[in-house]
Amino acid sequence: MNALRHTISLVSLGTFQLVRRTRGPHARGFLLGTGLGLASFSAVTYAHSAEAVNPKVNGVQMDTSRFMAEPITDSKALLGDKENMRHRMEILIMEIQAEFCRALEAEENCGQKFKVDRWERPEGGGGITCVLQDGDVFEKAGVNISVVTGSLPPAAVQQMRARGKNLKEGTSLPFFASGVSAVIHPRNPHVPTIHFNYRYFEVETAKGEKQWWFGGGTDLTPYYLCEKDASHFHQTLKSACDEHDATYYPRFKKWCDDYFRIKHRNESRGIGGIFFDDIDSPNQTAAFNFVSSCARAVIPSYVPLVRKHKNREYGNNERQWQLLRRGRYVEFNLIYDRGTKFGLYTPGARYESILMSLPLHARWEYMHEPKSQSEEGKLMKVLKNPKDWV
């Protein structure tokens, strides 16, 4: 039976990929009526399978069924000390993960769901990895949360010292880290890829002092440039920033343009967004509220773009260009991305979750250069020279 299901899924996916490259209403009707319907029926998914346990503390009940799985921290502990920033951040990222996953599932035409993998880390803490693969809208979508404790190895301490953290070199320091991270690789080349990450860190120094900070950001990687989409995306992020400080968006937009730069190619990974790190002012609550606003801006910034383009027709040329740009995405993540490096440095690292950001398919061609006046060339001009969108 498993072999039969696997065969049906492969046939359905092959039918899907062939038909998507065929321009015409009759072919599309066949696709939606048969191919992916079989794939959806045969796929095995564990989405929303965790049984919710809703404990009460002092008469207050936590509805854990609204999350993708049970929290990493015991629900009674989360309810018992809701002012603890560790607990506030964990509840926030659980909510963001569930809301985003369900928003993406709603865009799938044939009912594809996220597979939910709740895991524990022997060194302390754990996470929830949600992955949707081979959907008709999303080729690969991953939305992770992690809540981990342990000791920072010297390599990670050195990386933080390079950013100006006052940490003693050559020592292992107790730390706490929590965050939500997502990378969405759509099937249609006219739908952009999105990445976002929002995180909270605590590190205990050798003197027993606690340092804390927030970091994060959201950025967009289109394969074809639509200036209206770019303006909508950036305006949504700017509005979230402006609620807290009018200087945030211009500062963090430039930081994003500088950070997501493939230096050895002198081009950006995408059209940017916002990026920030080491936010520890004006106070912890204000910093948390700012991060919350940015995280909740993800759905309104991105889902309208998915809905706008997900059913657009495309051909083999557009698909091959998409795969080439995904190759650039892989280059950045494996060579420059600090989050990837931190994850790989951390003892007990869960490599499946760390490398979730990589696409199912990518392509590299030797010395590929699009024509300057082509649609691909128009994108490259912006990637070489980032511009203001709002």
C-alpha cells in the first residue's frame, strides 16, 4: 500500500509539473480535477494531530489547541509566570507559527497540510518543525520554532563578541534562545519566496549577569519583479515599524539590504525588507512589543501576493530562471547567514530543521547572464542596486 501511495504521489506531481508548463484552460481543469487530488488523498500528514491538553493554573486555562503542537515549556509553567520574557516570547512564536501555517494552508488549492514534528533536545529545550512539501502552491514551506537552553560553545561566543557583545572569550556560557523562523518556496515563479525570523536571546556572563536582546526581520525574494508587490511588502513592514519608532524602518531596511548581500557576486538575495539584531532598548517590554508587531505583519505583507499570482500561467523558461535564483538563495544561506552558522555551532544541533530553509530543487549554470532588457534582466538591475520602495 505504501508503495502504491508513493507511486500515485509521484505520478500526480509529474502531471502537475507538466501541466503547469502547458498554457491552456483545458489542461488546468484536468490538473485541479485529477492529479493533485490523488496526491492530496494519498499523502500522509501529521498536521494538527497532537491532542490538546489544556491545564488550568489558578482557574486560568491555556487553549493549546490553537498551536500546531504542545508548547515546549510546560503549559502550567507558561501560565504560572506570564510576565517572564522567556514565556511571553514562547507564547508569541507559537501563535505566529500556527497563524502563518494555517494562512498558507488556506492558499493551497487541493488541501495540502503541514507535517508537524515536535522534537526535544537532550541538552535542553526543543522545537516544533512544520513542513509542507509538494503542494500545488508551495513546493516547500517550512515554519520552525525553537526554545532551547544550554551552554554556548566558544565558537558561538566568538561570533557574538564580533558583534560587540561583552562576553569572555574562550568560555562556554549558559544561554536561552527562542524564535520563529520560516522560509517559503512557492511553485509558481511569479510568487516570491519569503523569509522571516524573530528571536530572543539571554546569555549569562561569567560574573552571573544576564544579557538579553531581540533580533529578526522579514525579507522578500522575487523571481520576477512586480513593483506594486514590492511597494506593498515594504509599506506593510514600514507601518509595523512606525508604530514604535519612525527611525526604525529606514535603519532596518538599509541593514537588510547590507546583510542579505551575496558579496562574491555583488548582488542582493532579493529586494530586502527589514533586518535588525541586538535590540535591547528602550526597555524589554517595548522591544518585545516591536518584535510582536513585525512578526504579525508577515501575513498581510505576503499572503496577498500569493493569492494574486499563485494561479498565473508560466512555462519552462520561467521555471529554469526560478531554479537559478534558488541556487543564489542556497549560496547565501550556506556561506553568509549567521543564523545557519549559529545553529550548526550549537551542541545538539538539529540539522534537519537548520537546513529547512533550502529549496527542494535548485540549479547552477556556468556564467549565466540574462539579457538586460528581459524580465529577468530587470530583476537583476534591482538586485545589483537596491532601491527604496516607499
